[in-house]
Amino acid sequence: MQTYQTSVAELFDTLELEHHPTIKADRFGSKSPDKIRPIRIIMESHEGRYEFMSMLYRLKHGSDKFRKINTTEDFTHGERKVS
């Protein structure tokens, strides 16, 4: 069984981005065989987040594993109040 850390590393490889071990990634929810659990990736900087989001078009030409991936940008509590 593949871990989500391996999936995150493969995602960064597909996007041709450098994966830093300081980037935090974790899973939401409890394990269940009939549910897909989202992975949250916390970038170390706004620039890293922008670079990641700007490279998502590469997923369409990547492996089947990532072609139907859904990504959303999340914000800190302070950023949410400003929006």
C-alpha cells in the first residue's frame, strides 16, 4: 500500500517542482475503505504556494493517477477575514 507521503512526492515530481521535506502534508478524516481522504499540503511560503498552483496544468499531461485530481487553495484565518 502506498503512503500519502509517497503520493505527495510523486505529485511534486509530476509538477517538476522540488519537494522539500519541511513542507507539511497530512490526511483529513479517519480511515475508511469506501471514502477518499483528502491530503492537505502546507507550503513553507506564499511563493512556494503560488509556484505549486501555477504548475497544476502539468497534471493533465501526467500519469493517470493525477489527471483527475481536485485542488483548492486554502487560507489562514487572518487571510480569510481580509477576503
